[in-house]
Amino acid sequence: MRQLFISLAATLACIAFACALIRPAQATDSQDILAAYQRFVSAQNDRDLTRVKAEFLDTPDFLWVSDGKSIWTREAVLERMSRFQQLEVWHANPLLSEARIVSLSPDVAYLHMPLDLTLGTKASPSITRFLVSIVFKRIASGWKIAALFTTLDTP
């Protein structure tokens, strides 16, 4: 009986130790994903497509679904973004307080949140609310955007 208690105590100690190790890693991943997203948004708002590109995963399977269209490859996405950024006013304001991160695997995560996009002219800017979902993939250099999905937030 004593041996059973010792085995049970050792098992519980191992489980508690493993859980303690896991929790900080998940919190760090969430922080790293949000930091990568904020670098992406900052680059967009600065209209710096070189920095935007650095946040994208370099893969021919890169995808942005926007306005009912599928845009494949980083280069095609950057070309489309460059056209939007020619507007006099173009500013993304993500609602980070509403961001949710779903872990899909240790190296893949899904970020979802609303975003207000202001665009148009200085005299007549318009604000449109979007729902933004992003698939992130962890590579050696950190978390990168593998796919973007944007849709109008129409309650």
C-alpha cells in the first residue's frame, strides 16, 4: 500500500511539473503571435510592403481570401495590398482586446479578431468593420502568417 502511494505521489508530481512547463510556453506563443501580428499591422499602416512581406510565410501556398476572392502566393497578395494602399487614407485598427488565438498544433495557430479599416480620402474617409482570421505557422525564425481570411462584419 505504501508503494502505491509513493507511485501515485511521484506520478502526480510529474504531471504537475509537466503542466507547469506547458502553461508558460502557451502564453509565450500567444504573446509571440500577437507581436508578429502587430508587426504586420504596423508595416501595413506605414505602407511598408517590404516589412509586410517579412511577416508572410514564404510558400507558394500562401493564401489571402478577401472580397470573395482567393489570392495565392505572397507576391500576388502584396500586389493587391499595394493597390489598396494607394488610397489617400488607409489605416488598419485591429481590436486586439477581442483577439482570440486557437492552437491547432504546436507550430500552427489561428488568430481571429475584428478590425476597423479606415480608407478613402482625407475629406471623406470611411470606416469598415472586418472580421480577420489569420493562420500562423512557427518556423525557425518565429511565427509567420501562412494565410489571411477577411470578411465584412455584418451582424
